[in-house]
Amino acid sequence: MKKIQISPSILSADFNQLGAEIKRLEEGGADLIHVDVMDGHFVPNLTIGPSVIKALKKNCSIKFDVHLMISPVHKYIEAYSDAGADIITIHPEATNNLTDSISKIKELKKKVGVSLNPETKVDIIKDHLDQIDLVLIMSVNPGFGGQKFMPEVLDKIKELKKIQKNQNIDFDIEIDGGINFENCKAAIKAGANILVSGTTIFKSNNGDIKKNIDLLKSI
Ligand code: DX5
Ligand code: ZN
């Protein structure tokens, strides 16, 4: 069983002091920093771009897990790579050619993630699974933090675990959206090994980030 990693989503951080919030996450034991990039087109929200990521990366030693909820995504991949993204995760619906976009990320020597929205089937990426490092399973419809967890997506994680076994391939399975101290157990049991969390990490226990990360790791 893979070690469970915690990737806090800075979408729930105080945007008035993002640098300090990243430091708190680093000191609090985060394994990755989950950066939700939204363009107001692929999803109905707009967040940050490459220049903010570049500035934040300067003072942070942990890897940036960049979730691109932007479309079209292919022409922006290099900009996020140059900004310092370590994992670049894209949505299959946001590119005209998933094979080319995956190759582009690999050429840039970054880890490749592909994200499935709640209504998107595993089938759409099954021919690419041997080429990617991570599958990001959305357990909310992308766009906002603080939404309710959708347990039905756990079936997709179980399906991915079966494919890993049958095809003897490996990739991380990350779950993203509405994760809390309760439902993370079912997510881990289904086979997720990276938990994204925004609200639970930044808002629970009076915002005690270290306590919240430790609690998620102890599950
Ligand atoms: C939603 C984002 C998620 C979200 C998670 O579109 O992709 O990463 O910020 O936040 P919580 O944990 O608050 O649901
Ligand atoms: Zn995300």
C-alpha cells in the first residue's frame, strides 16, 4: 500500500497572504501543494496564473501539484512548466489531442496528471493510463472549494485499481473535492493515495493546519 500523501488546496487559503500560507503548509507537513488554476471558461471561477505560481514557488521546497482547470489547455502547458509546476494535471475535455498534451508535459520533464470530473468515465483515458503518473478523481464538480463530497466517484477509483492490477501498471490516484476526516477513509479504502483538501485543512480545528494534516495522515 502506498504512503498516503496530503496535497492541501490553496484555493481555501487566505489569498491576502498566500506566501505565508504556503509556508504554514510546508511547516505543517504537506507533501504537495495543490494549486487550482481556473480560467472562468472551463469552470465558472477564475483564480491564479503562472506569474503567481512562479512567485510562490520561490520560497517553497515542496512540489507544486498544479491542477489546470483551463481550456484550451495545450498552449498553456509550457507556461505552467516554466512557472515551476512539478505535476501538471489536465482535463481530457480541455484538449483536442490528449496524447499530444501528455507528450508535451513529459517532454518538459514534468509529472503528468489527468483529471476526471464526476460525470467523466474512466474509459476516456484508459488508453493513456500507461503514459501518466497520476489520475485525479474529482469528487465535486470543479470550480469551488467547500462543496459536498460525491461518494459515487469512488467506483472509478476501484475501477482504476483493477486496471492497475490487470495491466501491471502504476500511477498515483488523487481525490479532490469535499474531502474530510470521515470520507477520506472510504477514499483510501477504494485506493486513493493522495488526498487533496482545502476547507478541511484550512478551516477545521480553528485553522490549525499542522493538526489537520496530521489527522488526515493518521487515518
Ligand atoms: C475544486 C478544486 C478542489 C477544491 C478542494 O474545483 O479542484 O481542489 O479546491 O477544496 P475542498 O477540499 O474545500 O473541497
Ligand atoms: Zn483541484
